[in-house]
Amino acid sequence: MSEHGGKPLMSGHVENAAFKTTILITSDSSDIAMAAAEAQAKKHGWEVTICVCDAGGIPIQVKRNTVPASYEIAVEKAKTAALFGKPTGILEDASKVAATAGLSSPHALMKGGVPFIIDGVICGSVGVSGVTPKNNEAVAKVAISALADLVWSHRVFEAQK
């Protein structure tokens, strides 16, 4: 703990509009999201690549179970979802208004990237590639749901202390 003017800078929870508390996806929580996504894909017989990213769109974990090109696509979907804070399917729909936007964008504007947002703060994302856009998005949503369940169960546990 550091001090400023004789007062501790960090001593418990303090509400301050200048800062937001965020949740970081760790390698352990990434494992949980990955396992949920893999189970969903396996249940349907889908071979996909799954990428779990942090809030900055940097991959924490990627597993490729299909063609090599799907690696780059899954990573870009996850990165795009994290950077924009929106599912890539919504961005895909918006890009259809300006037909060339999807072709010239450096971002993945196709379904399969879903952000992980808690209390209005982007905490990470999941991107999936390898099957249809709708199915890629379904797998990503299962991973995000697993992360949300993890946060919820932690908050319930903390509240009961």
C-alpha cells in the first residue's frame, strides 16, 4: 500500500467517479471459458477455433481444431469484440449499410466475436471460427456465459462472508 500526504492510497473499497473496478480474465477463468466453448462445439460435432482475449483484445488462450485460417479469424473476432465492446454480428449488420466498410475494415465484421462486459466495463471477449456465423456466435456465447456465471458465483460467495 502506498501513501499520499500521510493517507493510504488503498484501504478498502472507495467509490470514485475517476476510476472503475474491472474484472480481469486470468488463465484459470480462460480455461473455464475454453472448456465451456469446447464442450458446446463437441456436443454439436463442430470443429472450431476458439480465442479468449483480455479487455485489450490480446489473446490469453487460443485452441485450433480446424483449418489454419480459422486461427487468424477467431483471434480477430475476439479482438474486434473487445475493442468495440459489441458482438461482431452487430458490427457486421452495421457494415452492410455501407457495403464497402466490411471489405476495407481491418476488423473482423462477422458473427462469432462476443465481448465479456461486467457492470458496463469491457473485461475481455471470445472469438470463434470454423462453422457457420450463427454457430460460431453460439459457441462464443456459451463461453461468455461461463465467465458470467463465474463472476456471479464469486459475488454471491463474497456477499455471504
